[in-house]
Amino acid sequence: MSKKSSYIPKRALLPALTFLTAVIFVGLTPHEALCTRRPVVKPAQSLSSGAVPLKLITRAKRRLRKKSTLSLYRSSAGSPAVLVASFKSPRRKVRFTDKTASSGTYTYWSVLTVKSKKLTSRAVTVTVIPGGSQPEIPAGPGLDVTLKAGQSECPAGSREQVLNDINSIRSSYGLRQLTFETRVNLAARAHAIWMADTGQMVHDGWFDRLIQTGWWGSHASQNIARYISAENVVAAWMTSEGHRNNILDSRDIHIGIGCVISSSGVIYWAVSQTAP
């Protein structure tokens, strides 16, 4: 007759302990988060008032949120912290726009108060620039729009054909037409020249080049390719989910297209789409 041991291996207890730990701490955690939709935001069209979009997230259970208060604070260099807004019995996600921030750099954080317990979120820094203006960022050494030795321009009309193909596809999906934008074009051209010069088909540094032109906006994406003609490059991108999503992004209104032929005869494409 065999005996059944009452001993339970530690490994068998681990899932149960993990579950119990989760149950104990999921009610209220110190991981409340506060984030901006983008790291740098434009205010309204005025120097004296801003519009900083913020999203506050609290991970407390609903029964605890009903007894809590969520407070949003703001501070700037040399100034004391101020209470910007307060929400009683907040939802899990709260969207709020601070319209009182003038131009400058601010730090935001939130505090969740449940009875006598206070939990502070991580802080985020937001830079508000004057409405209607662009930040003055000088063109850096990486922004080179001069063809390298042995490189050549793509055939006339290549860029326009790619634009027409992209707009034709967007039109079939009911999306707005894209138009060329000078700064986005410069950044795309600089990236195409760099790829043709190095022989690399990668996105490295593309956004830095865009910023170096003085561009400013809420969204930007890039598609790249090589060896493919103007007649076929957009169709090739549409077979890839990531590239297709970029082409069909409903936020975009501007486009920049860079096309360069390397010294070895390889065609390189860099296409950026942006939203203001």
C-alpha cells in the first residue's frame, strides 16, 4: 500500500502565490501613469494661452476610484506647483486639456488620493511653443541634400508618379489627398541620398533629418525601398501591412518624396507623410 505525501512542491505553489499577490495588489498600485499625446505640443493661436492635451490613467479598482480624488499639478522653473484640475470619483482614463499654460516648459504630475493614502504618478515634461510658429532648430550636419559623387537624380516625373499613385489609393479609401511640403521633401531627399551613399536601406536618422528642417507636427511616418521603379514601388508597399498603414493614415496631409540613384545604379526611395 502506497502512501500519498502531503508535501506540495514549491513550484506547484508558485502560480497560486502569484495569483494571490495579484489579487492583493491590483486594487491600488503606485503605477498610476500620466502621459501626453506627444512630447511637444503647440498651444492655441496665441502667445498667452496654450492647449496641452493630457491623458491621466489610474489603475485603481472601480470601487476604490469611487472614494478617490485625482489631482493634476503643474510646475515650471522658478515657480511653485499649482493645482490645475481635480476629479472626484475619476474614471480609469481621464482626458484633460490645460488651456492656462503660456509658452514655456512645464512639468505635470497627478496624485490619486484614497482616504489618507496618496499615490503620485511619474512626471512628464511638456514644452509649449508660440501658436503658429515653428521651433528654430538649425539644420545639422546630417541634413545633406547634395548628391554624392556618382549619384544621379531619378527620371523626371518619378516623384510625381509616386504621389499620384498614393493619392489614387487614398482616394479609393475616402481619405484626403496629400500634397508636397518643402521641409518634408528636403528630409526625404536627404535620407534617400544617405541610403544611396551608404548602401543601407534602413530608417536610421530619418526623424532627426525631418526635425532638422524645422518641421513641426503631431505625426510622421516613413516608407523606404530600393531596386523598385516608380511604376511599382507603391504597389509593393501596399502588400506590406506596416507600409500600407502608413500610406492610408487618415491624419496625414503632407508628403515628401526622395528618390536617388546610387553610383552602382540602384534606385533608393524615401517617402515621409506628416500631419500638422
